Amino acid sequence: MNKSPVVIGSDHAAYQLKEKIKKFLIENGIAVEDAGAQGEGSVDYPDYGIKVASLVSAGKFDRGILLCGTGIGMSIVANRFSNVRAALCNDLFSAIMSRRHNNSNVLVMGGRVIGDVLAIEILKAWLETPFEGGRHQKRLDKFNDMGRSA
Ligand code: RB5
């Protein structure tokens, strides 16, 4: 399991899931920085997506986790940042392939789409699966330097 420190963020819709994921990470010896939200009051997902994605983009964290109701908003925000490869994974196969082929460094899930138990299984798979490199690195190199916001 990859034990790099992780920065995590959610909006109100996935706050409860964020708390469960934090607990899992801490119990597994993975340091976690919580970028908010800090409760279930209504907030705007971009505020938290930007915080997490900018820290990963700047290399302050190797990995991030973003959660919102569907995961869609957080994915759209996070993928505007250079060096961020955010993968919306509401199923196990996507999580595994996002690591093997896309070297995803931000895991995104939808707290209103999947249950907590599946979310933890997806997280475990994402933490345990290595990038395959080779032809997949060549493909990443084709768009890694396209000069989006950082
Ligand atoms: C919040 O209501 C919801 O829009 C948000 O959590 C997310 O699903 C956006 O993509």
C-alpha cells in the first residue's frame, strides 16, 4: 500500500465519507491533511477542489482525495491543474485502471453515488495498485505539459 501523505477535501455532500476515509488512512499509518469542508453545512465544491489540487499540482503532496456528491464537480476542477491526474472512480475497475494506465494522483469519488464500504474498497485498490509505466508514460507525456493553471 502506498503510504505517502495524502491531502483530502470534500464538500458538504461527502463530508461524512471524508471523515470515514480519514479514519481509514490514519488507522493504516497514512498521514492525512484535511483541507475541509468541516461540516455538513452547504459549501461550494470548487473551494475545496482548488485547495487539494493546488497542493498536488505544486508537489506538496504526491496524492490527493476529493469527494463531492457525484464526484463530477471535483474531477472537473482538479483536472484544470498541471500535474494533476484526477480520476473519478465510483467502481473498483476504474480505480485499478486509473493507477495502472493513468498514474492517477487524485482519487475522486461521489458520496451520493457509492456507499462507504465500497468507497473504502476503492481507496484500498487505488493505494495498492502501481503505475505500469512504459507506453502509458509515453501517453501521459503527450499532455502533461499543456500549460493549464497551477
Ligand atoms: C452539491 O449539491 C453537489 O452539486 C456537489 O456535491 C457535486 O455533486 C458537484 O458535482
